[in-house]
Amino acid sequence: MSISLERLRRCSIAVDLGASRTRVYLKRTGLIVDEPTVAAVNTRTGAVIAVGAFAERMTGRTPDHIRVVRPVAGGTVVDIAMAQRMLRLLLGNKLRRAWRRKPLPSAAVCVPHDADPLAQRAAMETLAGLGAKRVELVDTLIATAVGCGLPVERPEATMIVVCGAATTHVAVLSLGSIVAAERVPVGGETVDHAVIQHLRNAHALMLPTQAVRPLHLVLGDTALASLGAEVHGRDVATGLARSVQIDVEGVRNAIRTPLTGILDAISAVLRRCPPDLVADLADRGIMLAGGSAVLPGLDTLLREATGVPVNIADNPGVCAVEGLGAMLEGKVQPHVLSSAIT
Ligand SMILES: Nc1ncnc2c1ncn2[C@@H]1O[C@H](COP(=O)(O)OP(=O)(O)OP(=O)(O)O)[C@@H](O)[C@H]1O
Ligand SMILES: [Mg+2]
């Protein structure tokens, strides 16, 4: 996947279609959409009745004829028509105003580093269906590294760990290219499932996925964690609503298990890197990005296991679309990015 900064500068919007959130950056305006990649559909009429945050709130609370769907899975658009309808509704007339000035514009979209031709085609078709004349594909890892402000153009190694909803990508970049990259099926959703499973086993409590996030906040705050946390769910046996005081350490351990998969990916990437670049990483450390970068204990786990400094990007969830935005605005120097190799 080669990147042409010249062509990217001609694009007017940048889109990051994630499994969990959709982000859109409009040139000279900034981030205009940051909403869950969710649509609620009336199965009787086929009409989309809600998108984004409102549709996500409906998850698990809908009658039989309303289905909550996610048109993107694992970084790939799996339902092109639904993704287009969702994007159209999320953008509303924000885009119409900008595109009226310039009909048939170009758009940039980021796709996972290891996206196959079918996944690349799906991303292109989604944007083409919205009226884009040309669609430029950019490797999410490069866009994220630029968005984190990493000096990707220099002949020294930088390691980036992008922890998303369903997957985590680990990569080492140098001279604007990817030297080695690895993907593991571990992300925020995997961790949420581990927490739900733990509460089911340890407290016989069924917890809805949406109730896990407040628990993360408690775990991330040492003062709050020492007080313990009360969660409300449904008793596995009786089916009645019940509250329990959870054991904070038990939940922390449950989270740690899936996160160790990320360590395996880091070792695999390091094994494929030339020794000179590995030596650079000891000084520069690891940059953590993606929405799940703030998962409680992830940075400490990586720091302890690798012995190198670990930094969390400012606003880790939007790094990819902000990086893409920087390329659209011409803030990235032409020699920075050439092409991505495995
Ligand atoms: N404050 C937080 N604490 C814990 N987890 C969080 C927090 N904010 C977001 N997350 C998790 O981050 C994940 C979303 O990350 P991100 O926005 O990078 O996903 P995405 O880009 O849609 O997914 P992908 O890149 O994997 O397709 C969700 O699983 C969510 O649970
Ligand atoms: Mg993402």
C-alpha cells in the first residue's frame, strides 16, 4: 500500500471506520464525527432508525423487530450498504456543505496494515458510494504514528502499539515505513468479555457489556479501587437484579490474562527487527495508541515486561484520523512517507 502525499493533499475528508467507533476529519475544519459504528434497523421496514451513540444505547434493549448492527468488524467493512447509510446519517449536512463547494471530491480512508484486497475494496466502495470520486487508502499504523507525533521519518526505530476494539497491532517503524508488524485478536472488547466472564464465575452475576466501562474507571483510579466497587447485574441462577461488591484484585487479574497476548506480539515483532533498531527502542520506548490504550494496567504491564519506557498518546482513540488529517492539511513533509512494507 503506497502513500502519495500529493494525492492525499487533494482529499477533503479523512475517515477511520473502526469496529467500535467511526471518526471523520474534514479538511480545514477538524474532527466532525466521533461516534460508535452502530446502526439500529427496523427489520419490518428496512429503515435505519438510529445511528451512533443513540443506536449503541439501544443494544440489548430492543424489541424483536429492531436489530442493532455493526457494519465494521475487525477493521473491515463487512456490510458496505449499511456502512454507507450509517455514514450518511452521521455526517448529515456537515458534508453536503463542504462538498457543494467542490463536487466529486476525493476522500482518504485508513485500513488495517494487513488488510487483504477484498477489505481494501470494501473500504473504497463505502466511500465511493458517498460520492467520492477518488479514494486514497492509508495504512492505519502509519496514520496513527503520524497522529501520535512520532518522528517516523528519522532513520531510528519507533515502536507503536495500537490497541483497538477487537484487535491490537504492534509495529516498528523507521524512515516512514513499517519494518515489522504483528496483529493479535486482543482489544477492548476481549477485555470486557474477560471481566464479564470473571463476574459470572466469581459472583454468579451477569453484567451487560455497557456496564464494564465504569468498572475500568474504578480500576484505573487507585483511590477509588481501594474503596471497592459495587456493580449491578442479573443473578445467573434466579434471573433477578442483584448488586455485588466486587474484588478489585480479581478483576485486575482477569484483565491481565488477555493482555498478555499483546506481549507475544511485541516479542514476535522484536525478533524480526534488525539489532540496531531494537537498540533504539530501549531509549525511545513504546507509544501506546488506540481507544484501549487507557485500559487499566496495560501501560504498567508493558513497562514491566519489556523494561522500556511506555507512553500513552494524548487522545489515543483519535490518533489515526488526526494523522490522516495532518496528511490532508499538508503538515507532513514529502520525504516522511514512502511506502509500507511487511
Ligand atoms: N476510557 C476507557 N477505558 C477503557 N477502555 C476504553 C476507554 N475508552 C475506550 N475504550 C475501549 O476502546 C475500544 C475502542 O477503541 P478504538 O476507538 O481505538 O476502536 P476502533 O478504532 O473502533 O477499533 P479497531 O481499530 O479495532 O477497528 C473499545 O473496546 C472501548 O471499550
Ligand atoms: Mg481504530
